[in-house]
Amino acid sequence: MQIDKPGEIREGEGLPAKALERFLKDNIPGLSGDMKIRQYPGGHSNLTYLISFGNREMVMRRPPFGAKVTSAHDMGREYRILSALSGVFPCAPRPILHTEDASVIGCPFFIMKRLKGVVIRGEIPEGMALSPEQAEKMCKNLIKTQYALHLIDYQGIGLKDFGKPLGYMRRQVEGWSNRYEGSKTPDAPDCSDIMAWLARHLPPECARPGIVHGDFKFDNVLVGENDPTEIVGVLDWEMATIGDPMADLAYTLLSWPEKKVPGTTAFAALPPILRDAVCREEMVEYYENLSGRRVEHLPFYFSFNLFRLGVILQQIYYRFYHGITNDARFGAFKDTIIFLMQAAKAGMDTSDRF
């Protein structure tokens, strides 16, 4: 079984190695020898590199080249939440160093400890054998880990001003609507009806705000190498804030199909054994049992998250369309964006819980 492996650096995403090596040796005690840099292939937003000095390995995060929305790639913000979580949420990587000095590599960046584990993407990794019972446990442990994050006393760990929970969903709808308008390309679909519907159907203010990750799904977590049902790491904290946990949960639930609608599309590339282990309704019930609260307004949250995901891809596609990035993966986003916006629109017509 292979852990998530870094590889060669993609064209156009190289780093000034000499300046970076000098800076790291000056600011992190104990580094010696030559530095080696490799890049993790996953992810479409902030870029992730493995930095090694002999046997000592660290992970570096930096904004994407040519990013249009700088607030979405705030290295200091990601570093701050990881620092606050390091003592209370073991799945968060421990941060080591952060700098806003763009003279080092051309942009702010931060360094964190490398967590080892297995990333689950479209297929179960070779060598990992899962029984149906283990697959169900893995899925429920993902939700259990997410609930543990939602449960943290964010004020008690110094994150009182990290976000503004009052009016969170209103600002989310307005913010993502504005981002979509600001990143539209001539071939982008018209989403004015989606944005108007979301603005008219905002749920009540969240009574129990918490830390929300914003991109909580299997390809952003690490499972144990020896026990794959265990969640050992949560990655990619760039969208984390203080807000409505139900929005965070609904995004995660999109990974599973609905039981009552045969053939329902799940909006994440889960391996079949995980997709078939549980259904969306069962995951909702599990979260309700953990939290002691009823999960409500799911049609709104599902449509919002599909729209939000479409906007995120549109922002990335904008960079590709205008030649700011040469990553060929982004060219295929056009059809996916249309698909997501159509799904968001279809969900607007339902009054059912799911």
C-alpha cells in the first residue's frame, strides 16, 4: 500500500531553491545538508510541496501562481488556525514556520510537520483490503472527526475573532455570488437564478457556531497505514473559519448518494466500497446521534455547496482560460462547472429534508 506520494514539480510551479534553503536553515534549528523539493500532485488551489533535509521531512504550503482572489490563499490565516488546533485536535498538522516576506520565494508561505497516512481518492489504494464493515466504520469515523472539530471551543483556543458567526450564511451567499461574477469567463453558465434563490431562502441564524473546515472530504484526510478505518490527519485548511457546522456537514454529505433515490449522483469520487457502505440519510442520522441536534434545511445547504464548489472551480478555470496557469487539468473544469450549477439548480425545487 502506498501513502500519498509527492513527485516531480509541475511545469511553471518551481521554487527558488537556494533562497528557500537559506531561509529555512536560518529559521528552523537543526537543518543541515542539501534540500530536496518535491510536489504533491493533488489539490487545485494552494500548492503543497515536500521539503526534505536528509531524513527530516516537512511540508510547505504556498498560494497558487496567478491567484486572483488573494483572501482565499491567506497563508497567515491557515497557519493561525493550525497553531490554535495543535493542542486540541490531533488530526491537524503541527505548524512550524510562517513568513509574509515575499522576497524569499515570491509570496507568503508556511511550513508544517509532515503527517503520514493514506489519502483515499477515486480508488482504494493497492494493498488496502476493506470489508463492508470496515468501509462503514471509515465513513462514520470521517463524520465523527468532523463533529469533533465542530465541538471545539473556538473561543477558548484563541479563535474568537477568526470568523464572524453572526450572519455567516448571508455573507457566504453574497461572497460566493460576488466571486462568481468576478471570475466569469465568456463560456461560464448564467447562475443569477441560483444566487437569487439562495439569498431568498437563507436558514435561521446558527445557534451553535463552530470551526468549519470548508472542504472536509476523504481526499483531504489521511487514514491510518495500519488501520485504514482511523482518521489520522486532516489537510488543506485554507477555507476554515468560524461558522455554521451544518453547511460544513452538508458539503461532506455530498460524497454519498441518497438511499431513497436510486442512482443518485454523489459529488465526490469515492471508491465504490465507501460509496455503497452507507447512504446520505444514514450519515445524517449518525451526526444527529453524535451531536444531539437535528440536521435541518439540507436542501438549501446542498444547493449552496454545489454552487460554492462550482464557483471555486470557476475561479481556477479563470486562471486557465486567461493563460495564468498552464495546468492542463483545469481546462476540463468547464463541463464540471456546468454540471455542478445544474445540480444546484435542481436542488432548489425540493422541499424535502434531503
